[in-house]
Amino acid sequence: MQIFETYQATLEGMGWSLADIVQVRVFAVANPDGTLDFAGFNTGYRRFFGSDINPMKPVRSFVQVAALVREGWLVEVEIRAARMPQ
């Protein structure tokens, strides 16, 4: 949730919005038992995409990785936002 709240604030500060996001890539570390909490991620994701605040649903990928750059991180999210030229 915090990741998407930060992206939302950053985009809005530049005059953009969550609706301008066209791609989301998620890299996630599994729990010690080897499972990923994809359902939990999806619950948070749906608050920002395909929702009342933003009906857009960007293309996305969700990939399990062994570790992330920062120790203790469980998820890293990369976005791509774009607009048509006016």
C-alpha cells in the first residue's frame, strides 16, 4: 500500500495521476515456506487500480525473486507512466 501511495503522491505532484500508469512490474520475495502472498498484494493493488479512484488497469507482471537490493525488503514495484502527446 505504501509503495502505491508514494507513487500516487509523486505523480500528482507532477500533475499526473495513477491513471497515467501503463505498466507495473512487481518483484517479490517468498515467505520462508516458499509461498508468495499474491492474494494480499492483489488486495492492496485493487485499491489503486480498477477501483473507484482509478478505473485503469495497467499491464503488470509479478515475479518471485530470491532477494532484493535492500535486505529485509519483501517487494519492489517498478512503474511506467505515459501520456499521449497533445
